Amino acid sequence: MAVLSQRGRLLVAEPLFERGGSRLSITRQASGGARVGDLVLVGSGKRGARVVRLLGRPDVARDVLEALMLDRGLRRAFPRAVELEADESAAAVPQRADDRRRDLTGLATFTIDPVTARDFDDAISAQREGDAIRVWVHIADVSAFVPAARWTSRPTGAAPACMCRAP
């Protein structure tokens, strides 16, 4: 992960997460259309460094989080079996007359549980509302919606801390 800068006639990929990491020179042909100031994934090959993927801007939180996930080897998607079970569980949630829950699945949500947690059931998200920012605190009661025998409840089906999906 790097941010592109200009050094004379060269584009230089400056590491984003590594302190003291090596800068890499990139030719215009190898830039993949990325420009100075862009956040990029850089690869190397026989012909030197090249931009593999344009991730966005380093001043946009969503782009930096995407870069951090790639840098740490985290996936953005769950295995298909987990997605199917989550959809089934969400469809089976009983609606009560006094139910004040809101569907916030469209918000980017991140767990805030400690690394040692076994259940990632506490999360936050934020949403701009005019000049203000609303912070949502999510506390999931997973056991109320996912039976213990389900694939998603097994430790091997547990997702990394930065990924969450709740009905």
C-alpha cells in the first residue's frame, strides 16, 4: 500500500503503513492511470514496480480501511455458506409489534470487541446527517437469531474482527 508522489520526472510509491519502508519508483506506463496523491496497491515484476490497483485517496477513511484490510490479508467477503445462513437467519427474525429495531445493514460497520473476544457482537458505525455525524452503537444478541448448531456459530466460521454482519 502506497501513496503516489512526484520526485522530479518519476512517480514514487511511498509506503502508507510501513514506517521507514522502501520507496519504489514507478514509470508512467506502470502507473495504471493512477495520479499523484492516489492510494494504490503496488506489485513488482520483471519490469519493476507497477500499480496493481487504484484504491482511492489517503484522505478518505473508507479507502484507507480498504488498504489496511488488504495490507493485513483480511477478506471483505464471507464464504458463500455463511452468506446463505445469514440471509436465512435475517429472513427468519420474528417481528414484534413493539419492535423498534432499524435495518442498518447498509452502513459500514466495524466491531469494537477486543482481540481476545470469542464473539464479535459489539460494533459501531457513523453516518453524516446534515452538518452532524450520528454514531450508531450496535450490540448484537447473536444467540437469539443463530441456533448453536449452525455453521456460522462454529469457531471455524468466525470472521475476523473487522467484518461483521448481523440480522
